[in-house]
Amino acid sequence: MNNQWRKFFLYVGAFLILYLTPFNNVRLEGAILEAFKMAGEYAREHVLFCLIPAFFIAGAMALFISQNAILKYFGAKAKKWISYSVASVSGTVLAVCSCTVLPLFCGLYTRGAGIGPAVAFLYSAPAINVLAIILTARILGWEFGLARAIGAVVFAVVIGILMSLIFRKEDEESTDFGDGLEEQASRSGVQIIMYFATLILILIFAAWAKPDTVHGFWYGVYQVKWPITLALLGILAYMLVKWFTMDEFKNWVDSSWDFAQKILPLLFVGVLAAGFLMGRPGIDAGIIPSHWISSFVGGNSLGANFAASLIGALMYFATLTEIPILQGLLGAGMGKGPALALLLAGPALSLPNMLVIRSIMGTKKTLVYVFLVVVMSTISGLIYGTIMG
């Protein structure tokens, strides 16, 4: 009977939404279209060359990295200086966004990593990639670049430690380390390292974004990204043929597909919601007008910094897109403190990101993680704005 009543209210709710929604409203029409445009843009620019390589890395982590190795370096009882040092600077290698990092975080967390190091990795990977820091300093000023780099590393460590303290009991009692295979004796440690290094390099070069300038080292790398990626795929194919059995290959694909099934649906729901609410980055077409947002983030008040942190946490930023957006907002009157607050909260969080991490580590841990990021970004922005104001 309860199930029937649930269906009844679901049908009634759907009917009322369709009946009462003013679809002829221009703003609403634009927001609905913008949601699907953002999802289409996300599919074109991020799924093939960011998420799919990340899913395969996560699947490989679940199968071919020894659980003992994860526990030794990232477990709840691991040496803190090692686990947090590695986790907090991981983003200098991986130029990933807040969504691409999710399969990697899921693979690490489900294999037995402690909540602290895992969350430090979750925050740092999209927040501190080298190219983003360099472009921030070059376009917004060296003080922004330096503050972003220091803030991202400090945030990763502090948030990780706080999460581990808050959830210490659950962390120590956790026994859900996945059901992957242990590292095979037929492969040496060097071979495993080479295999994962190749997977990570494929992700880095396939997802390499086009720089704003057509000169310099970063653009040179962009021009040769596909030849390098194809060469790496050839190396990977050789490794798979020589070092792995067919059963292991099938298990790897199955494991990667399992991560994709868990994560992709929630990601696209989140992207649609983010596009509907605020539109694509730099386009004023969401249901919330952009001038409302800019009016909240002027000056350096506590409210302005909190608003910037919260907006950054909800919006989806593809890798590096936060920089030109902030450049425009600063030109429109955004304060320097709120700008840094958005820089520290935005790339590491997004509405799609929150939906997925909730499915991985639960509602309570997700809410605490988001709260810590928003509060620390607000405080950092307030301090920075006071110093630089």
C-alpha cells in the first residue's frame, strides 16, 4: 500500500509540475535550453578524453594495486606526513576538473584509503594543477596565483585532517575495501608503475586544454597532444598483450564499466541542474541572472566572500575556465577577496561533484566536506581581501 501511495504522489507531483510551470516564460525557456546545451558541451569536451581515461584508471586501481599498498600509504593508520604530502600535491600532475577526479577518488576510497588522505586528494587534484596556477598568476596577477597555490595545498591537508578527526571511528571500522584482485606475481613492481604511469599520461595529454595564447611551451604541448596520446595508446596496447592475461583484461573493462555506471548518471543530472540554475560559464542564460550573482560578490564583506564560495561550490567549471570568468567578474566589480574564495571553492566542488561523492561516502561526510570547503574559502577570501584591499 505504501508503494502505491508513493507512486500516486509521484504522478500527482509530476502532473502539477507540468501543469503549473510557465513554459512560455522567456527566462525559463532559456534556462531549460541552457541545461541541455551545458550537458551537450560536457559530453563533447569531457566524457571521451577526461572521464573515460579516468574510469579505466579507477578500474585498474581496483584490480591491480595491492590493498596492502593502499593501506600502507593512504590508510587510516598510515604515516600522516606521507599520505597527506602525496595527496595534497597530486593535482600538480593531474590537470582534471571536479568531475574527472571522481572515478579516481572512488577507486582510492573503495580500496581502503583513509577518509582524510582520500578527501585531500579529492580537493587537491582539480584545485592545484600547474597550468591553472601559472595562468592564474599570468592573467589575474602573481598574488592571485601564489594565494591560490598556497591555499589549495593548505586546504587539502587541513580539510583531510579535519575529516579524519570528525569521522575517526567510522574510518577505523571501515572494512569495505572492494573486491578487486591483488597485484599479480607475474608482474614486477616496475611494470605496475609503468602501466599506471602510461594510463595517467594518456589522461593528461588527451585532456590537455587549448591555451588562450598561441605562443609558448603550453601551446606547443597542445599542438602535439594527439601524436603523444596515440604513441602512449600503442605502449599501453603492448603492455596489455605482454603483461596481462585475457581474463585480467576483461576484469579491468568490467571494473571500469562498474565505475561508469555508478558515476555517469549522477554527473549528467548534476550538469543539467547546474546549467539550468546558472547557465554555462560566461553565459547569462540560467534561471538565476548573472547580475544577481555579481551584486552579491562586490566588496570584501563576510557576506560577499560567503556568496562567492557558495556560488563557486555549486557551479561547474571545466579545467581552466574559472580564470577568464573571474577576469570578467573582477572587471564587473567583484572584490579580490571573493575572487580568491571562488577560486578556492569553485574548481574543487560543483553540484555534479556533490551528487557523486554523496553516493560514494554518504550524505553526512559529503555535507561536512562541502561545509569545510565553503567556510575555509570564505575565511581565506576575507583575509586576502583585507590584506590586498
